[in-house]
Amino acid sequence: MFWDTVGYIFIVVGVVFDLLGCVGLVRLPDVYNRLQAATKCVTLGTAFLLFGVFFIYGFSALGIKALLCALFVLISSPTGAHALARGSHKGGVKLWEGSVIDLYAEDSENK
């Protein structure tokens, strides 16, 4: 009973993070800021959801699959977002005019 409650709390927190990530995708001004929202909020929210499923189902087949999926999401989502941001920058997608610093441009100038 205790672990079910912990699992449901994790699921609610995960849903809140996922909703905030979706709001960030709609509200933020450019592709780089949107990637930030998607990577941070949605990765953490999905991981919380999957950890909540693990707490509810324990070490059953479903619980182990949830842990494996959480591990995959935690590794692949930030890696994919970094690749998309770097590809967008090399492809010429401009930053928002209110951006303060462009580290990719500084990195390419130093090479």
C-alpha cells in the first residue's frame, strides 16, 4: 500500500513535468529554447512516470520494463536533443533575437 502511494505521487509529479514541457514547446520563441523545454521537462516527467509504474508493480515483468524504458529515456533524450540543436545551428537556424550568448558559434570560431 505504501509503495502504491509513492508510485502515484511519482506519476502525478511526472504528469506535471510533462505538462510544463508541453507548455514550453508552445510558448518558447525558438527551436533551441523549445529543445530545452522538451529535454528537461519531458525527460524528467517521463522518467518520473516510469519510476511510478515501477513502484506500483514492483519487480514484475512490467516493473522491470518500466525501469529499462526510464533508463533508455534518460540516456537517449538529452543525446538526441543535443544532436538536433547542433544540427540546427550548423544548418543555419537563427537564434531568437533576445538570446544573450551563442556557445556553438564561439566554439566554431575557436577551431
